[in-house]
Amino acid sequence: MNYEVEIEKLRKQLDTIDDELISLLIRRFNVTSQVGKLKASHNMTIVDHQREAIILNKVKEKIENQTKCDQDHNLTYIIHVYEEIMKQSKQQQFKE
């Protein structure tokens, strides 16, 4: 198999993964919106540092248990992505 065919095959896999990520992110933001509305209706603060730490620790554990690639490299990037997702979730909740 020449490299162009292999690249196209890999890109199709990436397209499928991207579609799944988009769907999951939409679902996640819909749920965080509901969380924000509940917090607002009960006069709770949006930011929950303890919950964020729990999420990041779970992510780290999953990476350590699942990855077959460079673990430190994956950990750094995936943690950064999760921090950004949580940041955007909080901003969404503040707007509502």
C-alpha cells in the first residue's frame, strides 16, 4: 500500500473520530448547561474546584491505564483539552 492510500485511510479514521468528538462535546455542553441552571436556581457558585480536581484525576488515571503511546505527552495534551472544556463549560454557565 503506498503512502497516499495509507494517509487517506488514516484521515478517514480521524474524520470519524472528529464526528464522535463533536457529538460528545455537544452532549457534554448540554448537560453542563443544565448543571448551571440548577446551580443558579439554588444560588450555588458556578466554579467547583473540588469537582474539577476529581475530573482531572480521573482523566489522568484513564490515560495511565489506557495509553500505549508516550504517556507524558498524551497526559499533557489531554489534560490541557479537559481544562479548556471545563473553562468553556464555566463560561457557558455564567452566561445563562
